[in-house]
Amino acid sequence: MVRRYPDRFFASCLSANTSSEKLFDLVREFRPKTAALAVEPEKIPEDVRFCQWYFGPDASAQALKASKAQDALCAVVGIAGLSSVWTALETCQRVLLANKEALVTAGQMVMARSKELQTPILPVDSEHSAIFQCLQAAGGNPVQRLILTASGGALRDWPRAKLSSATPEDVLRHPNWQMGAKITVDCATMLNKGLEEVEACHLFDIPADKIDVVVHPQSVVHSMVEFEDGAVLAQMGAPDMRGPIGYAMGYPNRLPYEARRLDFAQLGKLTFFAPDRDAFPCLRLAEEALRQGGNACVTLNGANEEAVAAFLRREISFGAIAEIVGEVLNQTPLGSIRSLEDVYAADCDARRRAQNAVRRTK
């Protein structure tokens, strides 16, 4: 989107985790003020040394602060992105949020900080962007229900008996979206949809019992809002992340991006069905954690991040992800979250318990 609209946007800060060569290419093209890598490479090429470089686990937040960017598109995966979101709230005019874990683990604090600093948070997750767009037409009318749509992931049509044997190659073959490995696994377990329910509660200040999930294999309806009179507004479009990213970047205006136009006659039909919470228990676990409150969602997220990483390393089976997350949730006493320090402490505890479970499972 920055490449398409160079007269409107300048990429003042770029960051990556370990993909240094890809980041070097982007720095050469966009010439940002600052750049960051979580893992420092052996050498920084001479032709990209014009910008200020930052390295280490908190490098993204440091680089963002130094760049003095007006907007921050926060898309770091997992709880690792929380510090960048917190920094963005304090240093930028707007936060474009693609990192759901910041709200899953510290939602009340993040939203309170957003209100205190008057720094708006604009959702970039396709589902939450869809809800946000639909709510623009609410006109003050009460909302009865938010309906999050789920693609169902790569395993949505697999028989239940076969699910536990799915390999990383099976799971990463998402039918509709091209995403990173961790979020693609979360789509397959449907944990991702549970995290999105938590995110929606905080973003839109709505209770959990007013959020529903439906599986929609075509990924054309990105989510819906139902009002008290029974009317339902849906946001639709071809699956393409340039849509929600561009909407947040240009808000309140829309930015054309050569989108593939929907041909409804060719589509023929759009289908919806209820998720199978027995076949995909991670969704149920996330919903239970949301109802419990306190440290439960932090525990859920930390345990899941460790279990997914172990699955991608082929140390545990696909079915063991839900078993480990459930075990850690059951073992962890429910506690309160009052500070970011509490969040990180609960996260560390969940990871330790999950790592122990992984070792036993291996």
C-alpha cells in the first residue's frame, strides 16, 4: 500500500524477526529512518547503513519510538508484539492493530491506555476490520450480536479420526489465505477464532455472550453485525489483506488497491455452518478462558504459543496442541492481572508448564 501511494505514505520504520535479507531489500526500496531485527545478523550491508538500526527482543518498539511515525501497523506475532503496541500508543497518532495477542493478554490495559492517551486503535484483522466497517453504519442503534466468520483452516473437511495425525505440511496448506506458520496452525486448531473473540470483546466493548462464530469456507463474508431489530450487516470482499490494511491506513477514506471484484453469479452460493468444538477443542478452551477472565487468557496464549512451536518442530502431534493447552489451563490457578508485569509473569508460568508438557508428550 505504501508502494502504491508514495504521495500519501512514507515507511519511516520497518522491522522483522529473523528475515534479515528480506528486510534489507525493503530498506533499500523504502529507505526508512529506522529498522529493527529481533536477531542481529552477522553483518549489515553497507548500502542499508544509512538508517538507524536496532537489535534484540525489544528492537521493534525502540525503532518505532525513534522513527516518530504518525501511524504504527503492529503485526508482530504473539505476545512478543505487546511492547510494540504499548509503545505505539504512547508515541504515535494511531495504532493499526494486526497483533491480536496484545488484546488477548492485556486487553483492558491496552484499551484503557488508548482512551487515556486518545490514541485510536484501528483493527486490521480481517474479521475485526469487517465489524468496524459495519459499525460505521450503526447510527447509534444497539448491537445485538457480532458474528465472526472462520474459514475453518486447512483441516476443516478432515474426518475427526484423522485430525490428530495431521502434519505441519497438511496444516500449513491454508485454502484461502497466505499467512505465517503460527497463525496458520492456529486457524487449523480454530484457536485463532477464540483469540479473535477475546480481541472483539475488548475492541468493541461487548460481552462474550454477544459474540458468535460461524464457519464460512469461502472467506467472502469477513464478519457480520446483527442489530436489535434483526437486521444484519455484512462486510464482503475477496480474501486479500490489502483490504483491511488499506482501510485502516486510509480511514476514514477507502484506498483502491486493484482488488479482485466479486462475481456473485460465478460464486453461486455462500455457505455457513457451526464450528465443531469437539473436533476442534481449542476454540472451546479459548471461550472458557474468556469467561474466566483474570490470567486465563494469558495462560491460554502462552501455552498455545509453546505447543504450536513444538508442533512445527515436529516434537508433538497436531492433536497434542489442544491437550497441552487444556492441561496448562487446568493446572494454573486463576489470578488477577493488574499490570504488564503481571501479564509477562503469567506468560512465563504458562510457557514453563507447556514446555514441561511438551517434554512429557515427546
